[in-house]
Amino acid sequence: MCSHDVPETPVHAHVVAAHPEQGWNLLCDGTIVFDDCGELLPDGRVVAPVGRLVAA
């Protein structure tokens, strides 16, 4: 995990382990981001998917 003073948001954190075949990525701050836009934070909190991004 990165040693940042302030926890990063997924927008600023970078991927340290990509598993697209399983539908998730591990970010440098310990957050797991799922392809459905949901998140599992390092402290165990869950961020529910807000909606899907659709390419035009």
C-alpha cells in the first residue's frame, strides 16, 4: 500500500494489481474496485455501485 497522509480516492490512486478476468482491481491505497463501479475500502466499508458508465 502507498504511504499517503490522506487516503486517496479511486480517482487519484493507481492500480497495483489488475484482474479484469475476475472483474476487479486493487489500488495502491488498498481499495478494491469492481467492474460494476462498487468498491471495498481497506477498513471494510462497502461503497455500493452508483450506476454503470456507458460508452457512446
